[in-house]
Amino acid sequence: MPAVLFDMDGVLVDSEDYWVDVEREEIFPATVPDADVDLAETSGMNFREIYDYLDAAYGTAISRDEFVQRFNEAAEEIYTERVELLDGLRDLLSELDERGVPAALVSSSPHDWIGMVLERFDLEGEFERVVSADDIDAASKPEPDVFEYAADEVGVPAAECVVVEDSANGIEAAARAGTIVVAYRIAAHGDIDRSSADEVVDSPAELRERVLALTDRA
């Protein structure tokens, strides 16, 4: 029996559109004012690990506590006031449920942020498992750990899991975990490397079609 593992940011909700603006215009200039960082370097990573990455690669001008506070304040506004749900998500989840295909939410975001999305869109109980990178003591995307962990949680071999991801780091992580990777192309990420994905889709309708076809085939 296959399973579907959905990323949250950029897939279930259009939060990447907002995160890109906040990071580019506010958080990164304050954190690494002398560096021109390509946001693709950190997209899909747990935000606490983003600080470690920026500190090691460029040197940081603010403390970890201030960095975390800036992200948390932005997250509350983005998830409770701005984002919209993926068009057709509820119908897709219902179709997967009717087929007996478990669906999990797998995110680098902390549970507090995930909870804001689940509560706002009344999605509590809609997923077999809700997995945050904070649940495991391992590296976040592009390392495969979070997807390997999620596959174990839903009791399905990674090779039979369909992962829907939008970021370069997320796509790479899912591919390295040995899953079937559907890359959801969004404008916020531009022309990133999606070559390790098995499928690339450009719309919610195409995403639904390919996910259902792959779970039939897997």
C-alpha cells in the first residue's frame, strides 16, 4: 500500500510566496547584512538550521535568539492571516482516504507553525501523521532523515511513498530517501534544480492527477 507525504510550505499552503519576501527584505539583510544570499540555499531547511548555515557560511550580525524571534513573529502573521490552502486539497485527501492511502504532513517547520495551519483550515485529523523536523534528532533537508522517519511513521517503505515537495532542498531530501518525488513548481522558487524529481507538476489540478496516478501504480 502506497502513502503520500505532503510538504507544508509551498505545497499545502502558499506560504513560500510570503517567506521569500520576508527573508529577502527583512530577516536576511539583518542577519547577514554584507552577504547576498541566494534563498534557494536555505529553502526547505528548518529555520533554526538556517541560522547555523548562515553563521558558518557568512557570519551573522544578530543573535540566534533575535533570529528565532523574527521568524516566529513572521510565521504568526503568515500562517494566521495571509496564506491560502492548496486548491482542491480537501478533495484530494478525501480521495486518498477512500482508496485507503495514508497521507502525512511532513515539514521542516516546527509544530507550533504547523498547528496554526491545521487550525486555521480545520485540518486536524485529516492526516495519518503530522511530522516536523523537530521530531527527530537529525539534520534537516536536504538530508533524507525526515522523510525516512515519516515513512516509518506511516508504516510504508520509502520506495512506496509519494512525496510532494516544492523546494530544491526538499526535492533532494525526498530523492535521497528513495521515495517517488513529485516536484510542485511554484513561482517563488524560480528556476531551481528539479532534476532529481520523478515528476514535475505546475498546477493543483496536475498535482492531484499525478498523485492519484502514482498511488495507483505504486
